Amino acid sequence: MKKSIFDPEEQQYDLSSKIIAGLERVSQAFKVLLWEKAKQLGLSPIQIQILIFVAYHKNEFNNVSFLAREFNVTKPTISDAIRVLDQKGLILKDHSSPDSRSYSIFLSDKGKEIVGETDDFANPVASQLNNIPADDRENMFKVLSKLIFDLNQKGILTVQRTCFACRFHGKNGKQHYCHLLEKELKHTDIRLDCIEFEEKS
């Protein structure tokens, strides 16, 4: 049998395999936390993710096509989730787009209440991270932000709004610089989901 990063024997000798196994465990923790919240409210995980995303992102992102790319699922999957959210009165549809088949979604008052009850699902992970020394967290963020950018460049992550891919990002020597904010950025200032993000052409 060929070597596998999921083989505990292989992980003993390969640090990258250990890191991947660790990332998979963290991913499982997110799934467990999200499922627990979903079960409490009678929603699916993707429905909760859509509500939270819509609550905190620009209206132009809140349509079926963009949400399908954001969550790496099919348009029918998003459409089904939106249909249920609509039936439950958690969203409103805006059909003012020039394309009659296209619409944006907004949260209803009830939807906003649900977001208030759900967007803390990752707090147990955050509280554990806060127990890690600041320097270690900064190094972890450096590695994660580069990994996310590289995965996007390889086409594995389809959507990202990180500084590294933004037209406003530059460098002064080794120092990151934002031409929109007109200031140098420390690595901890790098954003993974920037509301002012504009993709490099």
C-alpha cells in the first residue's frame, strides 16, 4: 500500500502529515459544533452558514451563484437551503436585479434573531485559541493565511477575500502595505475576509 498522510505510522516521521491530521480534527470540531446548533434550531448546517454569511457580508454577495462558490456546493443545494429559510420566514428575497431569474437575499427580523443565537457556535474553539500565547497565535495565523492563499491559487479554495489577493495589497520591502488604507500592515493586520476586498486583475 502506498504512503498516506492518514497513516499514523507515516505521521510519526512527517510533520506535514501531522499538521494535516490536526487540521482535519479541528475541521471535525467545527462540524460538531455547527451540527449541535443546527439540531437545537431545526436547521441544517448550510442554512445556518448562509444566515451568518448574509448577516455580515455585502448585499452583492448574497445571491445563489456567489453563495454556491463561497461554500463550494452546487447552486441547487443553495437554492434548496434558501427555499427552506424563506418558508421559515428567516429571509427576504429582493428581485430588483435586471436579471429576472436572479435575486439577493436579506435577513428578516426573525432571521436576525436566529443569527444572534447561532453565530457563537465557534466560541469554544476561540476560547481555546485565547489560551495559546500571543506569539504562537501570530505564527499560526501567518501559516494559515499563506496556506489559504496558496490553496486559492491552486483552485482548491474558490473564494477568498484575503489581503494577499487584493488589488490594494502591496509591499514596502518586506512590509505589507494597504494602498486603500494608506498604511503599513503588520502580519496580524492581514485580513482573511476583508469587506473592502477587490480582486487583483
